[in-house]
Amino acid sequence: MTFGTLVVFLGLFLSLLYFFPYGTLKVLGFFPYFIYKQFILQRLKWRSRAIITRFGWIEYTAKGSGNNVLLYIHGSPGGYDQTTSPGTNYSVLTPSRPGYLGTDISAGRSPEEQADCFKALIDALKVEKVFVMGVSGGGPSAMHFVAKYPDNAAGLILFEAVSHSQDFKKEDQELINSWDMDLFIQLSYISSFSKKKLAAAMLPNKKNRSRLLSKNSNIDLLKGVVWSIWPISRRRGGIKNDYDQFTELDIPYEKILAPTLIIHGDEDRNVDIEHAEFANARIENSSLYIVKEGDHMMHATHADEIENQIESFIANNS
């Protein structure tokens, strides 16, 4: 490269930096970001397992050694990495729903088809009976599983769950169409906040901010769920499918016969508490537990209260 060419390139670079500083920084940061993203994708593969079923490969993770198995059905977006820790009386089995991470969308698009995938998974793992926990967007497929496979369902927990048809596309359109790098920058920025600033940014209710800051483990829980939507490109097929499915749900509530615990926060802005009340009115053997001042992040602000409810429910129905 001649000196003149070098000067031209340097001039162009400085012009970009002057007139388009954000764009230039993105270009400079692309290569280390690309390496980091590949590392994360590989780590997601290393930390999960996959098993072949009649619907294809299903990715999952299994934690704990308790006799009771909690089949944890993650939300939208999510994946096996959006899960919970084992309890004192249960282990946790978390599949990636079709369209998320390592489970292909062809395994099942409708909530009923996804319920069939869960059945195929527990059959392959030789697990006879499970407690099913449908979280947020995982609610519809969890309900279908319990309705369709009553012999395999010891109980159902609906946690901040979608329970009837609703169009969520408009409010989450920006997330659905976001790019991995842009979302990475946003999440990194949020994660760099001090604890107090993070609490203020994520939680509208000041009392919940105090609850969050009461334990360092609460901060870790919150950050874990925040990052469980990235990279969005490996979850986009699932969330787009979910939102298409949610506009026209057909859930057989009358066939849900297992004991059912519905947990919902009265300040949930993502999935209104009306969804919990709707399910409670239609599922015969159900009870509704309302978390006061709980929003969609209440797993991190009311962790002990929620865990006590889950532990008691499983103990009483084992």
C-alpha cells in the first residue's frame, strides 16, 4: 500500500469517526464482538443436551436429583437457559421450545404440537410423571400438555402465564426485529449499571427496587433472565411463531384435571393479571396466588415468596 493510499484511507476513517461516530465504533467493535458471539453460541451448545425423538432433536437441560421432576416451559423469547434452580423437593427439566436455540421450529409450531414434543422428551428420558410449570409465553403449551397427557401430569403451575388469545406483536415489535449486535450493546449497557441504577431502570415500583437490592442473588437472577433473550437471532423463529399462535389460542381448559397453582403479580405489565383470573375461572381444580406488587420480573424481587409456593404445591401433590 502506497503512502498516498494510506493517507486516503486514514482520511476516510477520520471522516467516518467525525461524522458517524456510533457507526464507526460499531465497525471497530464488530470483530471482537463476532468472536465473543461465537463463544456464547458454543457455550450454549456445551451446557445443554439433545435427544432424538419422533419430532426430531429436542434440546434440554436437566438439573438436580429430586424424585419429583418439574418440567419448566420457558417464555417468549427464551430457551433452555431461561430456567430455574432445583428446589429441596424437585429437580428441573427444561427443554428449548421449538424455534428456540437447538430445537428446530419444525418440531412443533402450535402449543398442542409443542406439548407433544414435551411428551416425546419425557418418554425418551423415561420420566413417567412431571409437574409442569408454564412461564409467560410457555403457558399455552404447558396447559395443552396437562390436558392431553393427564397420566403424565402430577400438577400444573402457571407463572405469569399467557392463558388466552392476545396480540402481543405491536408492543414487542422492536425486540422481534432487533439485531444481535444492537441488542448486545443495549444489554451490555444495562448490565454495566450500578445495582441501584439497574433497579431503577428495570423496576417501576420503588418497593421492588428495595427488594431487589436486599440480596446479591436477586441481581444475578434479574441479569440472568435479561440475557436469556440473547442472541435473539437464535430465538427469533420461536418468538415470531409464538406471537402468531397467541392471536388464536384454543386451549381445552375443561380437560385440565390436575391440581393447578396460578401465580401472578398484580402489577404485571407484560402479561396482565387478567390472564391469571381467566385461567382460574376456567380450570376446575385451580387456585390463584397473587403476588402483591409483583411485576413480570418478580422472580427476582419476590424469590423466596414464590419458591415457598412452588415447594408447598409440589409437596402437597406428590
